[in-house]
Amino acid sequence: MKTNLIKRKDYNRVLITDTLPFETPIIFSNDGLYDLISSIETTDECLRVVVSALVFGTELPKPVHSTEPYLYKVKKDSKEFRRLALLHPSSQWQLRRFYEKYEQLMLHYCSISPASIRSPSRVAGSFYSKSSWENINQYKNGSVATTALDKYVKHTPSYFAYRGYDRLYKFFNSRDYFSLEKQFSVLTTLDVSKCFDSIYTHSLSWAIKDKSFTKANVQVSSTFAQEFDEVVRHGNHNETNGIPIGPETSRIFAEMVFQEIDRRTIQCLSDLDEVFGVDYTFRRYVDDVFIFTREEKVGRKVYAAYADALTSFNLHANTSKSHVILRPFLTLKSRLIFEAGHQANTFFEKFLNSENRQSLVPKEVFSQWSLTKSYIDSIKSLCSSSAANYDDVSSFLISVVTERVKKLVTNGIEEIPPEEQIKYLAAIEVLLDVLFFLYSVSPSVSASYKLSTSIILLIRFSKRYLQHHSETVAQRIYDLLAAMLIDQCGVSYAEGVDGFVRLEYLNVVLATRELGPQYLLPLDVVERMFINEKLTYFTIISCLFYIRDEQRYASLKKTLLKAVRLKLINLADVFHNSEKAHMLLDLLFCPFVSDQQKTIWMKGVFKALNKPVPGTAATSAFVTALNLKRSQVDWADVDLLNSLEKKELKRAY
């Protein structure tokens, strides 16, 4: 692990770390917006007016009291979807200002509960990058990977440093969990039903003040709780029922509410002579509660007390998802993951040698198909015997394989002899076959980042070290991707699901842009997979990034730009509508959009601001300035490997 320093008082980094959903296209981030804001005073005047209006809300003809988030849905598993919210840039800016004003109070109200195992503890002054990423820096494009800004700001995983665990599985592997199993014999789980959708924004005031005081002073706007309530509602159409799902800020808001729920539960049980840490204890990871007791009846009492405290905040326990586990504390999912990991290690040992903890070298493979098939059969057998499905294990195994890919490409040598290149090729083909099988049977957005990482690393590694076989690797990746997408083209999925984005496939397609123009997908495959009647922001920018100005996609580009023009034909609500604001910011800087169209949009913003339309000279300067900037998508110089590292650092809870 490597420690990286951070500028503590750089409040603009809130926009990079805490205001966006995790599950977005791999080309999407707020890095460009951060740069725009940082240089706003020295930028072109017309561009300054546009950005200031959209982000800071300055010079608007009338105040915007709330904005409408861009709501989109992604696959949660084979049956369910997750709805996420991309906040309007001005609502993100409101949150950034709130952090600057109240960061210490935010920390205070997240430090009350002894049960929370994921909560902010201080403003981050450093962060740790995984050694596996440090070892593959050689494959990053230096132009975007080594600037001081990128190193100290844009890789920051979160604005705050956190106590506890950034992933739930780390708790189950911790010494704390080990000690709890020694002390207590019963584990009862409690799941909160539709937590973020159910949180009442005014309930934060109930959590940090006496409820009767809050209700008597509901119009008071100067308090911390009132202001946090207001900025959250500002980004969510002024809704009081439910908070936006996706931004880290929403998890912090929820954490403050749950800290009080924890406190009330502990106090209630104390009144019943049940002492926290002695007769029982519980650990809470965001909205997942794990209750440890010596007897089942005490577990039921704690469960009832916690469920009752939830109802005081209009929240409810999902009884259908509650489980009681007697020692040993091993759930079916935990056992499945443990055995899957053991199987994976056995599989890797058959064709990979560990030189040290950081690198692997391939052994000779006599039959790639036999090796691959035997491993996939073992996964099938494990799932069958555990009454599980691929959704339960696929994402974990893709992550495990990706970590092996990182080690395989970390060889520390300048060249690989031709006879050894054959071994590398065989190992790579086996790994690719396994990765694409696991992904095809259970695709997900989180796994798409892992698969994309493996794809890009193997392409760059083979180009550098397997000169005689790099085209074979490229063709194998292309064939596997094309076969997977063609299979999906005939599958009706998510019909009638409003706002669904096929992000799990878009991300992998974007990663294969690394192969170069000779390996682009057929037009009909791209159209059948991603182009439907209702094109939305993420699909449009992802497809534009992929097709660029390639002549074979001319008709598709025309379709995409027509959809953009229809969405942006009226900019009167661009200061309110998040999808329009993001689309405008990104397409203004897009090299595949004509200068004439960009000028029309700029003048549309000035018209919406009731400002005089700029003249020829100012318009020309504006267009020139656009070539030097970017917003969410870096159309010209993005390194997707760099973007994927940031994704892993910022991964969802």
C-alpha cells in the first residue's frame, strides 16, 4: 500500500468524491468540472457565463429553489434494478458549500454511535492506493496519470477518512468479527426496507434535536439539520420523502439518522437491563444491522427494540430478510464465497506460478479447453450443491481473476523470449475465456469495471511484450465481446423499465475501444444493443465516445446528435434539469459536434439568462476556448485505465 497526501482545505474535491453515484460509465467523472471551476476566473468570458450559471447558479433571471436529478436504472441482479440519481451541477455545488461550512458538525453527528462500522471520522489528509495498481503504473498513459493534481486530488476516494470498513466483507474477515463469535453464540441480521427511498428528509432534525423542538421550529433555516435537509432536497425536486440514491453525501445523511436510531435502541435496552457490549452488541454497516447475543430470545428483544426505533423515523425492518444464525457464523453466501475462492486458487495453480506476492508467470498449458471447462464445471457444481446461482458468485470471481491478471502483467522484465510468449498467450486466452463466461452468465456494473480493467491491461501488455501474438489477443477479445453482445441482441430485457441504461455492457464496449478502429463492432450490433426510442444522457455520451467520427457509424452519429438537439432545443429549464445540464456541458466540449451547433447552444443559454447574444468575436473566442477544456467526459485524452483505478478507489459501499 502506498500513502498519498491530499490538500485538506480543497473543498472543490467534494465534487470529485461525494456528489456522484459510483455506477456510471467509465468515461464519466467530475475531473473536468473540477478543472473548469478552478480556472473559472481566467477562462473565456462566454464560457465563464455558461459554467457559472449552470454550476454556481449566478446571474439567473430568477432563483432555482430545487433541481430535477437525472434518474437512471442499472441492473442490480438478474431480476431487480437499482435506481440512481445524478444531481444537477448546481445542486452538487450546494453540497460542496455545505461541506465547507459544516464539515466538523458532520463529523460530530457521525461519531455518536458505538455500533457503526462505516462512518466519517475526520477530513482526509491522505489515502492509500493498492499495491496491485502501483505495480501496473507502467501501463498507464503518462499524460494523464502523473500530474500533481491527478495524484493528490482526483484519485481521492472520499472527502472524509472513515472509521471501520469500506466494504462489508472486510468486517466478516476482521478480528472484531472473530472476537464477537467467541463472545456470542447467536447472530441475528436486520435489513431496513427500502432505506434511502424511505428516509424523510426532515427526520435529520428529529435525529439531532428533541423532536418536539424541531417541530415547533420547522421554519428555522439557520440550523445545521435544516440546511442539510434543504441542500439534499435542492437536488431532489424538493422531495421530502426519500433521498437521492448514489452520492456519498446521501450515505452520510443516512448515517446521521441511523446514529440516533442506534443510540435510542441502546438506551431502550438499557432501561430493560440489557447492557450493550455485555448482554448483547450489534454492528451496523450503513443500513445492515448484525445483532450478537448469547440467547435467541435476547436477539429477538434487540431486534424488536431496533425495529421500534426505526418506526420513529418512518423506517421499517424487512422481516423477510432477517436471519438467525447459530455458531459457527457462516452464512450460505459466506460458505459459497469461501469455497469459490479455494476452487479459484486451485485452478490458478494449474497454469500460473507465483514468483513473489506481486507477480505471476505462466506454466505450460497442454489443453486450454480442458483447463477452462474443468474450472467452469467446478463452479457449476458448487452453485448447484449450494442452491445458489451465478449472481451469487460471478462478481466475486471476476474480481479474483482480475487480480491475477494484474499480477500476470507485472513481470518486471524488459522482454519475453518467443518460447515464453506462447505460455503467456495460452494463459491469457484461458483467463479471457473464464472472464467472459462469468460475465456473460451474470453481468453487472460493478463487475464491468473489473472486466474492463483486465481487457485494457491484457491489450497493453500483449502490445508491449507479446509482439508476435498481440493481434491474436486482440482478436480473441473482440470475438468474445461480439459473441456476448450478439447473444444479448436477441434477448428482450428491461422492456417497460423507464430510464434503464445498459451500463454493464456499455462499459465493456468502451474498454474495447482500446483495440483500435480495426476492431470496432458492426453498426447493427451497436444499434440493437444500445439505441432505443428513448435515448438518455449516459447512453448518448458513451455511444458518441465509442463511434467518434468513424464513417461506418455515420448514420448512428446522426441519430445520436438528433436526439441531443431535440433534448436541448429549449434551454429554458437547463438550470433546473440535471440531464440537460450535464448533456450541454459535455456536448459543448465534444469534438464530434459542430462549432455551429455549440454556438447555437451557447446563445440559447444567454437567451435563457436574458442576456444579450454575444457578437462574432466573442463567439469565436468561446469556440476556441472549448478546445482547451472539458467537463465530465475527456473526449481527447482520457486514459481508461486511470479512470478504472479511480473507480476502484471510490467503489460503492
